Amino acid sequence: MNEVKEALRNIEQNYKLFLQQQFTFIGALQHTRENAHDMIRPVASISQVQSYMDHHCNNSTDRRILNMFLNICNDLSKLCHKLETVHSGNNITNSILERCKLLLSHSNDLSTIRAKYPHDVVNHLSCDEAKNHYGGVVSLIPIVLDCMKEWVAHIEKLPQPMLYDVSGGSAISQKRAPQDAPARAAISQTPPSVRLEAQTSTSNKDNVQVQGSKHIQKKNLNDTENHSGKLKGPWKPPGRHAF
């Protein structure tokens, strides 16, 4: 989803540059329509703009701005198909994508569509230009961009599937949890009396060892005192011997 948002931001930036040159774009369409002797019908499809650029464009400025329009439409078409692979969506998001694909179809009639507020692309045209010639073609990109933003907003409200965590996070631990469950259950199901008896047995062994050690220490101490008494008894003078 982050990749989709980044691609959408890049297209928006390119469109902002194109929007600053709207008068140049209208001038290029006017020149090529004159060269094609096609001044009556409105510019009503992407394929019509492509044909003007390929066959009736006489200067680099007109070619550059017409090519810029076609490239943005092509980028939007690619992103539209990419959105289908990102998320399965629901009826609302699928309907939005179908509308985008229809609008970006090279043969689709754009003459009746109009971008509304906050877009002011139509307001920059004269009444005749907006109504009879260019109102649809200048409205195409902003309408499709709005549809794609709406698609992203709806998708972000839907429950997201659990994806693999590259850092080895929760997804892996959740997969391993069922495998570790039997071992944890076996430990938790051990009778408390068995665990208590094991702990008591260990504690009794420790007490026997401590008491035995104390008994040995006491016996050694008594032996030392008895031995010391024989060596350090009260002094007696030697008896007198008869000669």
C-alpha cells in the first residue's frame, strides 16, 4: 500500500507541473486541430490527442505538452491495474477501479465529463472552449486522481490481512504458537501434588545434608575439647620419693 501511495504522489506532482501549463496545452490542441482540419468536434478521447501529436504536431513545444498529458494518462492506467493486485477490495472499491479503467480507455468519450470544485480547470476556459471543445479532456486527470484517492481511503478502512513481518515479528510467533501449545499444556496439566512432592523431596534432602554436616562439625568440636583437656590439665608437683 505504501508503494501505491508513493506512485500516486508522484503522478500528482507531475500533474501539478502540467496544470501550470494548461494554456500551453489548450494552445497545442488548438494548433493540431487546425492542422488536422478538425475544428468542429470536441477533443473527446485520449486516442484523439495521440493522433494529433503523432500526425499534426509541427513544433517541439506542442509535442512536449501533448506528450506530457499522454504520459500522465499512461501512468494512471498502469497504477489502476496495479491497484487490482494490491487488495481484492469489495464492491465499492471494485466499482471505483472500473470507472477509472473506463475513463482511461483510449476510445472512451470524454466530452460529457466535467471536473467540479475544488478543481478549477474548466473555469480557466472560455465558455465556448469549456462547452464545445476542451471541457472533457482537461477534466480527465483530476477526476481519475480523485477516484484513486477514494479507492485508497476505502481500502484503508477494510480489515487488512496479516502480512509477513520482515523483522521476524508477530506473524512468525503467531504461526509457531500452535506448535508450542501441546508442550505448554503438558506442563500446565502436571498435578500440583506431584510438583509439591518433588519440591518437598528436594527440600528434605537438603535438610538431611545440613543436619549431617552440623552433626559432624559438633563431633569434631567435642573430640578437640577432650584432647585439649588431657594435654592442658591442672599442674601437680612431683611426689617425694623415699631413699
